[in-house]
Amino acid sequence: MQSLVIIWYHLAGHSPGVVAAHRARAPWYATKTQPSYHDMITKLRRVLIAAQYRADPQVEPTPEQIRTIRLAWADAAA
């Protein structure tokens, strides 16, 4: 399963803005040069959750849509 996640991330999940976004949110990320497996699986989870709530499956979810869904899940878990 880890291999599938890594391959998916390499082919479809990675975008140049990912590292910049992580560095902006987390100061300890400044020295990382490669995404961790945790980064990859987190991205996959976000994409899968966002895909459930999209009307058009051909459109990438916006960061705001992903954030809204994550906040809703966090509220439901609390």
C-alpha cells in the first residue's frame, strides 16, 4: 500500500506549491527537501475526502475547500 501511495503522489499528488505551503505553516519544515510519507498520505486523504463533495470530478479542489472539509471532520470528531 505504501508503494501505491508513493507512486500516486509522484504521478498526481505532488505540486510545486506543496513544500512552500508546508514551510509557511510549519517552521520546522524549512530544512526538509523531500516530502515525507506522512505528507503524501495526508495529501491523498485530502483529495479523497474532497472528491466525495465535488460536483465536477474533473476539477481539483481548492485549498479553501480542502480546509473547510478538514475543519468539518475535526468538529465532528470533537
